[in-house]
Amino acid sequence: MKKGYDFSKGVREKFFRPDAKMNLPVYLDSDVLSFVEKIASSRRSDISAVVNRLLKSDMQLIEAAKYSTNHLFDRDGSHARRGSRVAFCI
């Protein structure tokens, strides 16, 4: 490596593309990977498609939980409906 570099003729943002899409690597634990591989194999699908389906399903569950919990309480924090229960917490 040189001690100094000449950037006087450099062009700023020459390779920048605002619409570029980056695919970031996701590292799964071995037990999770094994689980996903089994599902992918049985469905004749790739691992990425299975992981996306699982995550989208989780996203829907979280949104449903937000909606149901938001409607269980009034703005002051008191119970809007007595006896209502939330099946799971986030």
C-alpha cells in the first residue's frame, strides 16, 4: 500500500446508483438452517423463498397483534373491553 494516493482527478459518486438494490447476507444458526432446509426440500423450493415466507408470516402476526392490543385499551390505558385477552405479546 502506498503512503499517499492522488484523488485530484477522481469523480465523486461515479458509480452511485440511487435505485440499486443490495442483497445482504443473512447468517442462520445451524438448527434454524436445518429446519428451513427441510421445509425447502419438501416444498421443492429454495431456502430464500422459505425464509421470506416465514418472515412475512411473522410480520402479519405482529401487525395483527398490534391492531388487537391497540383496541383493547382506551387512550388513558384503561381496558376498553373487560375480559378481553391478548393471545401473545410482542
